[in-house]
Amino acid sequence: MQGIVLQSTGSWYKVLLPKSGTEIECRIKGKFRQDELGSTNPVAVGDLVEIDMEAGLNTGTITDILPRKNYIIRQSPRKKWQKQIIAANIDQAVLMVTFSEPRTSFGFIDRFLVTAEMFHIPALILFNKYDVYTPKDRQLCAEATHIYQHLGYECLTVSATTGYGIDAVKAAMKNKTNLVSGHSGVGKSTLINLLMPELDLNTRQISKFSGKGMHTTTFACMYALPFGGFIIDTPGIKEFGVVHLEPDEVSHYFCEMRQLLPNCKYNNCLHRDENQCAVKKAFEDGLIAESRYNSYLRILADIEAINYWERS
């Protein structure tokens, strides 16, 4: 019997049986096949799994994971040098962004987009809380929209509180498996409540002391959307670590750099100090946004540091 993992809460998993539309609790017995990533969670939300029902009980045992078409990972929040699968089999990665309370940096956006590019997952950027934007916030939103739309990413301005822009969000999510991510406090649960009021997910105010969000989602959870498709709510992410990359691969996942790589003099060019570098020239000519190039340099430095410690 096959099912889709809707939620993982440690040793138990909520699994949807598509044929009957019922949900059951499942667990893993004994040692389970470790995935090739060596991740801290071998079974993730969105996984298609094989199940054996337990006799006389409305519970089951997960016996195998079907091949994943893709997944999104991050550095494990508890074990820095290990990986955690956030979700699998995703059609669209949705990043919710706010420019204050809490502030989402351009660097965080770029790390998310690089991860989506690595696993060939289309990305959608939602600029939330538009109803309370200050003039400075609106300027930042316009700047970000210009940068990312020019790169081919769909960008929408919304307010999950008032419903502004929600019809466009529904149209963009319809009949897709959508992973929704972002910092704690950007409005993920509020958006899902707007799309699915019957869930009544817990939401919290921004901490007045820190200006940052407070976690309300402990585990990733997938819900069936009433207008078609699924939405995956994820725990708020403080830092989106890019993993599984070599330094000379980083530029391949910046779409504006990727097309320039054949024009660099050196095949392993890092676009930092090399001569006759097409990427550096494009940046100097204003064809690559300063925020994007700075994000590239920071990610490159992080990858070099991670690879150094892993090999030492």
C-alpha cells in the first residue's frame, strides 16, 4: 500500500492514503534504510512511501521510500555538519519575505533561490505584510521585485492579514505541491489560515523585544488545498545554509551568472580575483545586481569553510 507523508513528529508519521482519502499514523520499526544524503531525517514530508498495515489497528509501518523527484535540504539546526530534508517531491518553492518585523535580507532570499535552483524547483516570492509597509519598505519591495522578476522569478505583493493579493496566490499555487518557507513571523501560518480557514493554525505576534518572529510551527506539515494541490508549512528558518556544493559550482545556481560562465578565461573561475572573468565584468558593467554578487561571495566563502572543516 502506498501513501504520502503529511507530517513527521519524530518517531510517528501522519500518512495520507490517496485512494481512500484517509489519514493514518505510521512508524518505522527497527533500522530503516538511510538515504544517500546521510540526513538526520530519512523520511520527510512529501515522501511517497510503502506501508504495511498493522493487524487490527488503524496504524501502519513504513517499509520503504519511493524515489524522490526532488527535495529541499538545509543544515541541521542541531548538528551543524549534517543535513536535514525539509520536504520532498515539490512542484514549487514559495518564499515569504517581509522587510521589517522581521526583516528578510537579500542574502537570505538568494540562499533560498540557490537551493531551489540546485534541485530544479521553480520558485515564487511573496512579499507579505504589504498593508503595513513604510515608504522605505515599499522602496525595498520595488527594488527586490525589479531584481528577481528580471531574473525570471515570479513575485507577488500580498497581505495575509487583509487578503490583498490572495487571488493571485491561489492561481500560482493551484494543482501544485507548494513548499512555503521563510523566517518565523513572516506570516506563513496566517497565509495558510487564509487559504484554509478550517485549520485555524496557531499564530503569534512578533516579539517586541527582538523584532523577530516566534516559532509556531514545530514540524513541517502538508495540507490538501481546497482549490487543488498541496501546501507544506515549514518551521521558521533563521539561516538557510547551502550544502552539497563545491566552490566552483556556486555560480551555476545564480541564473544570471550561469549563462556567462563559458566566457570566463578559466574553467574553474570563482569570479573573485581572476583575470578575464565574464561575471566580474558583468557586475562592473551593472548587469548583475550588487546584492546578488555580494550574496554569491558570502555563499562561496561559507562553502569553502564547510568543505575545509569536513575534510580536516
